[in-house]
Amino acid sequence: MAAFMKLQAASDSVAAALSSLVGSKNNNNALIMLVLTVLCMVIPFDLTQLVFTVLGAFCYYVVQKLQTSQRQPTNSKLKSVALPIPRKIVDAKELREPRRQPGPKRLPQKKLAAKPAVKQAQTPVAPVQAPSFTGVGLEAEAQELVQQLVPKTESQRGVDKLAEAVRYMLNGTLPDVEVLGFASSDISRGRANGVAVPDVDIVINISPNSLTAKLSQPTKGRADQRTLQKWALRACADRLVSMGGFKFRRSGFRGSEPKMTLLAPLSLGIFDQAVPIDISVNAVTPLHNAAILSECGHFDARAKELILLVRRWAKDRGVCHAPKGHFSPYVWSLLTVFYLQVSNLPGGGLLPALEEFQAISNLLGSKKLPAPQPSNGNRKPSSAESCPDESKPPQSVAVLLRDFMRFYAHEFSWKSEAICVRRGHRGPAPLTLPIHIIEHDGQPGVTEPGPSVENPFAPSNNLADSMNSWSFQRMKEELRRAAEILEEDSASLSKLLEPWAPEFPETPEAASPEGPE
């Protein structure tokens, strides 16, 4: 066994020596080393060990020779390819930019940039035109517009079908859901800013316990009611978009009641055009708005007609979009009711305090507060005392509209008075109503008191708390403009309801053909 191990060691040594001889540059030194190594290894061996040592060394040498001959062509090719290239021959531009492969021809960049401009010029967007009327005079135009704005039976029936379709789509995820629909005007006619301020409200009612069980959103502690409304609103909107083909337009999560604006598709077969709608979850404002509009119509038809006219004017003139800081349609309804309560009409105000509304007094419930009487001797007459004088003709809705604009443009003090339809008379803001302070943009430290509009169903809520300095100024400007137009002898609703568009300041180049001075 010891002899075999010696033989193996000798074979390895001889093989290593032969390998160094093959790859070495100085063959003479390697040969001498090989001979000395062989003599040192062979002298102690017998004849049998010597034979096996020589055979092993020879076999190893043959194998190394064959492997070297197989790699030689590849190495020669690599060496020929890897020849250095003179730097003077290579262009510097080729080193910086890689050579591009030939591809399909492309049009010049100038032509591609000019093509969209030509397309836009060929298909301009038609501006929204002011409404036109067949009647002549302010009275005739007002009556014609009122007939167009009053919600028709077909409109409410279509809204009810839409609410039923929404309930069917949501029934898979929310089995106990209840859906209500409200139409605030005739939706068969196009409106300026119709998508921004829809005339249809879809309210999805879900019990809080069911809402908490269905939604599996991670929360830190117990989620409040407003957060649950947002989660449910997103889930319902995703369901309507994916299953019913509704189109998302915008979301309004800044207000006290989150809502989303969707576009109801024609594929439902309910309307002959795409109708924008506002959807909300467990909201009460659409219910209150519908109740006030209905009750005002029961007291006097002119009250309901005036509310519709004021809301249409606010929408067309761009002062009815709540996300921009303006009053919502519900707030404009409260302003109209308050004017009809405190106006100096023959026989007193046209409407009593809100607590005398039968249907609305039930909605007030436990939040019903006593309405204080004014202390200046101008006591608000009760409903029994405010009977109109039959000797004087009743004021038409056109006259009421003119007086409404004049009242809020010149007579009402936005800084010292509050809109409180619950008590139904003029005066400062109640103690329960927080005061809204408006900060002027770009003017640090400059503030002013904003409007105070009490929510009759939540007296501690100021509905004007989202108004900013720009929207406040815009509202006062529009009220003065409307008052001036309606005071003219040739007053026309077409001019009054001309759709508002933002005015962009002219550049110096546009103002003067010679350029700036």
C-alpha cells in the first residue's frame, strides 16, 4: 500500500513537471528540472514502480497535448479580433453616440407638432349660449323659464327608475341598501354647468351597523361616521362604474357630506341623454332640500318658482359650485326663503318661520329651538296676521326676482346680519352659530367676517364656512350685476343668465401690437 502511494505521488510530480515544460517559455531550464525530478523519484523505486510511473507520466502528457491542440484555433481567432484599433482612425462622434440600426422612416418633428394644432382648429368647442325665449318682456320670459324649470312627472319617474337600478346593482354587496332619488328641476333640458352642479341627487341609505360589518378597511380605533361615508361612497361608485357603465366625473369630500358626481349612461334605457347625478351615502341635505322646495310650493307657488329661478341664475353665472368656495344650491334655496320671510311685501312676508312648516317641523325634531323675537319693535307677524292685502295685486315672480337681487346687493349686511330661516327675521347671528373669518390670499393678517348662514336642521353649523375671499367677492359682484340688469327698462333674462366664463388678463403683446413699452 505504501509503494502504491509513492507511485501515485511520483506520477503526479512527473505530470506536473511535463505540464510546466509545455507551458513554460524557457524550455532548457524546465527540462533540467524535469530530469532531476525524475532521477530523485526513480532511484528509490523498483522496476515495477518505475514502469507504472513512466506510463502515467506519458499518458498525462498526451492528454495535455490533445487539450492544447483543441484550444489553439479559438485562441488564434480571438487574438486576431482583439487587435488594437488606432485612436486616430476612430471618429470621436462614433465613440459618443452608438450607431443606430436602420428602421422605418419617421416624419420630421415639426410636422408632428403642427398636426394637433390643425386638428384643434378644425374642431373648436362650441361655447354655451345664453337661453333664448319666445316671449317678449321680463314677465313673459320669467313665466316661460319657470315652466321649463319645474320638475315634470316624467323627470321624477325617470329618477325613481334610476334609483331602483342603482339599488339593484348594489344589492349584491349591500343587501339591505335603500336608494332614494330627488330631482330639483326638469332634467330633460340641457343646463350650463350641468355636470358641475347636477340637478339629480341619489342618496344611498345603509345602516351604520351593516356599513361597519361590510367594510373591512384598516382603521386606528373606531372610525367616525364621515370616514365610513367616504369608504361606502368609494365602494358604491366602483360598483356602479364597473357593473352599470357609469362614468366618474369628480368627487367632493371636503364638505360635511361627501359625494361624487357620476354620469348615468344611455345603456340603462331610462333617459335619452347622459344625465349627471350626485351620489351620497346616508346624506340628509337632499332630503331637506326637497322638503323645503315642496313646502314652499304649498305655501305659495311663487316661492317655489323664485327658488328655481335663483338657483338657475347662480348655476349659469358660476356662483353655485361648492368645491370652489361658492354657495351650494341648498344654501341659495335658504337665501331665497329668508328673503321671502323678511321682504317688505304687501301684507308682510310671503313665508313664515321655518318652524311653522308642518313637514319641516317634524324633521327638526329634538333640535327645534325657540325663535327669538326682534327687540326693535318690528315684530314678525304670525301666519294668521300675514294675510296678503287683497286690494293690492300680488307681486309676480319677475318682480320678486328683481327685489331679491336688490335686497342682497344693497340692503342686506353680510358682515353684521345672518341668514336664519329658523327664526324668520333679520338680526345678528345666533350665539350657537360659529363666525366664519375669511383670510385674504396674498395679504397676511388681512381678514374680514364672512357670511353667516345657519343650517336650520343643525343650528351649530355655518353653511358658509367654506367660502373664501375670491368666492365672496364674486358673489357680491354677481348680485350687483343682476340688480343693475333687472333695474333697466329693457331688462331681459337672456342677458341675466348669460353663462359666466373666467376672464383671462390680456398680455402686453395682445393689448398693443407694438409690444410692451
